[in-house]
Amino acid sequence: MREDLTRRGFLGAAGAAVVAGVASEAALAAEGKEAPKGGPIKIIGLSCSPRKGKTTAAALQVCLDAAKAAGPNVETELVELAGLNIPVFDPAAPGSADFEKVAAKLTDPKVAGILVGTPVYFSGMSSLCKAFLDQCMACRKNNFALANKVAGVLAVGGVRNGGQELAIESVQAALLCQEMILVGDGRPTAHTGATLLNTGDDIGGDEFGLSTAKNLGRRVAEVALKMQGAAG
Ligand SMILES: Cc1cc2nc3c(=O)[nH]c(=O)nc-3n(C[C@H](O)[C@H](O)[C@H](O)COP(=O)(O)O)c2cc1C
């Protein structure tokens, strides 16, 4: 992992030149949006489903679309762990080439927010999600390279009340160990995170769950933009 991916590097990038003018700031304020003070920020959606392009990825895309709409200069990217080699963490042989690639993306100083999505597996996160979060020991050891990035968590289950909130909370507990700044889904739903229901490999009919996904994506972006302003 690159040596320069440190908290100092992140804050330094966040404190870069002011790009938003006073007039556009006022216009954005009228819309209830935050003007970026330090250039574009990036929000990544990390899908921890072993199934590429399925409901966890679809729910994250809803979050990312809402994050993008939260203000100008918000870039987004969906990263899927499906098909990658993310081994169970072995302290004697940590990491993998695929993990290093994803970790480099996440720890990039331009990344101000990360949305972690997991399917609910027996009322918890997927084993792929747990393996990835355990491998993130490398980020912690690299001067807490994920520190001060804003994090939101999403879970998709096959049944309503299938353990979405338990899965979300266990992911959040691991992200706290990285000094990340956790947020839930924003108002008006405003709870732990985004909780979605998969019906026949489709989340389109889950009106409430989709609203939590939109509110989570918007909330991550708005707090990331606020943090950027504070650092700048
Ligand atoms: C091993 C396994 C365990 C599961 N356990 C639960 C569960 O406890 N609660 C729940 O609501 N859904 C459970 N499901 C259903 C998945 O969470 C659901 O299908 C989810 O949408 C899959 O995400 P994906 O479409 O991204 O693969 C389970 C699925 C599998 C394969």
C-alpha cells in the first residue's frame, strides 16, 4: 500500500484550493446544498456481495445516485468484490493482490465517503464482507489510512426484518476501528442505515428500503462536503 495514503494526506487534499464562488454558494444554499470548498470529492460504493450486479450492487447504485445529486463536484464509483480474491484474514499471510487494489482505491485522499453494502447472511454480514473488513487491518496499520472518511452502511435481506440492522451494526463496529466517521440514513427516515428487501432478485418494489438508500447516499455526501469545508 502506498506510504502517502495517510490521514495527513487526506486532510491536506481536503484543504486544497477553494473552487466555489460566493454567488454559486448562495444558490446552492438556497437549495439546501453544500458548496465544495476543496475541489471534487469522490464517494465509493463497496458491494460485499459474492453475486456481481445483484441486489446489493443495485441498492448501492441508488445511494450513489443520491450522493451525486447532493452537490456539484461529487464523483461516484461502484466497486464490487464479487469475483475478486479476498481471502479470510490470516495474520501470518495478510492481503492479496485484489485486496491491495481495492484498498488503494478506498484510501485515495480524494475519496471522502464510502458506502459499504452487504447482503444479510444469517442475520449478519456476508463472509466476503467480514474477510474484507478484517483485511483492512492493513489500512489501520498504515497510519489509519481510512480515518476521517465518512461511512454509511446498507444491507439487503430476503425478508423484512431479516437481520438488516444487525448486519449494518456489525459492519459499523468494524469501521469505527478505522477511525471512520459513521452516519445513518438521513431524514426523514433517519435510522441506522439503508435496509432493503430483495423480492425475486429485485429491490424495485421496496419503496421504503429505496428511500433509506437515497437518504443514506445523500447523508454520506452532505457530511463529506461539510467535512471538506471544515478542513479547508
Ligand atoms: C447463506 C445465506 C444466508 C441468508 N440469510 C438471510 C437472513 O438471515 N436474512 C435475510 O433477510 N436474508 C437472508 N439471505 C438472503 C439474502 O440476504 C438476499 O437474497 C440478498 O438480497 C442477497 O444479496 P445479493 O442479491 O447482492 O446477492 C441469505 C442468503 C444466503 C445465501
